[in-house]
Amino acid sequence: MKASLDRSGCIACGLCPTICPEVFRMADDGLAEVYNETVPPEAEDRAVEAQESCPVSVITVE
């Protein structure tokens, strides 16, 4: 399972790293980023939850 995030649409709400810190974090510029593109098996449910919870739908997990 892979995660990606369109940073150009990110509003820096902080939900994704709160929900799935194994994959997402807040970068130095204040926007979220994917730092672990390959989602660990134990974090797959949380990665999908982060995708579904994103208020601007910029996260893709597939």
C-alpha cells in the first residue's frame, strides 16, 4: 500500500499526522507531507482513515 499527498492543496490542518504518524508528518514549511510512502501493514487502516478524514481530499492511499 502506497500513500501520496498533493501538498499544493494542503491546508495544514494536522489531521493526517495525528491519525497516522507512521506515514504523515508536518514539514518545516507547516504543510503535511508523506515521509513513509510505503504504508506499514499495521498502519494501513489508519492511513485510509487519514485519507477519508482529509477535509480537502489531497491524500491518496492505494
